[in-house]
Amino acid sequence: MKKFAINKEVFEKEIELCKKLSKENKGKCGWGKCKDCGVLLLLRKLYKGELIEDKDEIKKIKNDILKI
């Protein structure tokens, strides 16, 4: 999997946007409920080149980022 399809600045900016919207809108945004969303994982895949499929790992990543 190719790393750095997006640069660090874009990755961090988009992660912060997800965190902000999740906090302001009580766990959801225009894309849906944060706990069910794949945007964080897509951003991680595009930046770090990681494809994460394990459900427990996905939940942990979302919890760590969004503090769900």
C-alpha cells in the first residue's frame, strides 16, 4: 500500500476537523455517526498506507482519536 497519498498537513487538518465536528455535534456530522464512519480510517490509509480491518483495532483507533 502506498504511503503519503496525502501529506501530513492535510491528514492532521482533516483529523482535527473530524474531532471538532464530532464534539460540536455530539458524535455525528453531515456524513453520519462518527462511531460508524470510515473517514478516519480512510485518512489513515491515505497518509500511513495502513489498511485496518480488525473490528477491535478500528474501534480503538476511533475511540483514541474522537474520545468516544
